[in-house]
Amino acid sequence: MLGKADGLRLLDLSADGFWNSFFAILVAAPALIVGWVGVSDELSLQGPALVGRFGIILRLAMIDIGAWVVPLAAFALVASRAGVGDRFVHYVVASNWASAIIAWLMLPAALIRMLLPTAQDLITLVSLLLFGLSMVLSWRMTNAVIGKGTAVGSAVFAAMFVVSLIVLLSLQALFGIYVPQ
């Protein structure tokens, strides 16, 4: 995430390492759960709802895990045609572990949301700053992992960001989760 390709040597890029990298979801789970609990109080549900707070948290979990995994599956379908098929495993492994780090990086905003729910300006500021930092770190990781120059790395980053956003918004609509304006 510091933009150094040397970090790839520390990752297991074998077939087992590829599948094991999805355990990063479990590593991220405690930080994600704090976020889901904090957000669940602010959401309005529409359509057929699972009853209560647990239902909201379950929906948020399905949305976040879908937004984590579905873009990687989409990338699998286009990586070869985009000329980065040889870097697919590298990207998935690094991206999974980076996503776990980012989940923990975003924890302060989730804690502020839970502990100081009326401090909307502070929550927004901290969330935006941490989101910006996560985007910079993700962009650097993508460029280092793809290893085909800044233009190709930036294109992969942008495409993955757009696909992730589309999946996130689609899953929110599918599960009836609407964030208040």
C-alpha cells in the first residue's frame, strides 16, 4: 500500500494463498461489525424487512461482503482481455489483505458514529479524511501490484472503484437499505 512492489514477495501468491486471502474478510469483520452497528441506527428500511436491528446488520454484512467479492469476480472475467491477466492473482491477494487494513483504518469514524452520534460534522470530516487516505493507499497498492505503469494501474483502480460503487448501490437497493440524506 506504500506503492512498493517488493511487498508482493511477502504475500503467498500460490493457489492456496489466493483462496486463503479471502480470510481477510474474517480479519476485517470486527471493524466492519462496529461500522454496521453504528450505521444500523441511522438507516431507514423500505420493503419487506428482516425484523429488528439484527436484520439491518445482516443486510449490511451481505452488502459489504458482496461489494468486496463481486468486483473481484468481475475482474476475473475481464483481466485477460485487459492485458492484466498475469497479475490477477497478485491483485486479488493484495487487494483482499489491503481491504482488511482499510476496514480497520476506517474504525475511528465508526467509533465516533457510535459514541457521538450527534457530532455529524466530525463524523463527516473523519470519514472523508479516512476515505481519501484509503483511496490513495488503494491506488498505490493497485499500481504496485499491476506493475504495468501508472496509466494501466490507474485504469484498473478506476474500473474497480466504479464496479465496486455500482455493486454497492445495487446491493443496497436490492436489500432495501437506504441511507438517509
